[in-house]
Amino acid sequence: MNILVINGPNLNFLGIREPSIYGEQSYDDLCREIRDYAFKNEINVKLFQSNHEGAIIDEIQNAYTGKYDGIVINPGALAHYSYALYDALKSVNLIKVEVHLSNINAREDFRRNSVTAKACDRMFYGHGFKGYLYAIDYIKDNK
């Protein structure tokens, strides 16, 4: 099984950006946890992070080639307004799971709506790093 994990804007600043919300662990810590979990479950993962919407769209479109069984995506703030990202996610016939580290329903009003989640099969939020593992399990269980 092959899963693409996409992280959007500012996720590379985990541990630096608002640690009271996102925790003190780094992006490297997140990647390590995902890789370790995937290895234990005999899943191949590709990790991708970009602060640029177009690069994320390109990565989603590249997933269309059939080499992935699913996408786990944390679009960051793009989740709340990017219809271009929504369209890209809708265009690939893969299982897609959106993840947010924090509880988006307990934060600012604008964070409570995710336009991109509507293009995904499932969403996990408020579970920290574990949300990614839940997303991987969802794809594995529904493939």
C-alpha cells in the first residue's frame, strides 16, 4: 500500500509556531512518527510539505498516476478558502483524508469551515500527530 501525506503552509514550523496550540514537537518529529507507523504496518509513505498552494495542487495531480492508494492531507489554512485545492482533491479518484492537529471547532470562527474537507472521504481534527495515524488506518481499512 502506498499513501501520499501532504502538509500545507506553516506545518514546517511545528514546534516554533504557536506551541501552545500545535505543541513543541517539530515537523521532523511528525515525519518520523508517520514513517515509523507506516513501516510497522508495511505501508509506503511519501511525505510532502509546501507553503505554496500551486505546489500542493501539482502533488495532488501527480498522485493521479495510480501509484498511491490514498492521500492524507493537512492543508493548513488553505482548508478554509482554497477552492482550487478542493477542485484538485475532487479530481483524483483516491481515498482522501483531511487532518488538522488542533480542534478547528474550538478556534477562530473562520477555522470552523473547511472547504477542502468536502472533497475528502473523512476528516480527523484535534488529535495532534495521532490524527495522521488514524487517517492512515482509515485508508488502509477502506482500500
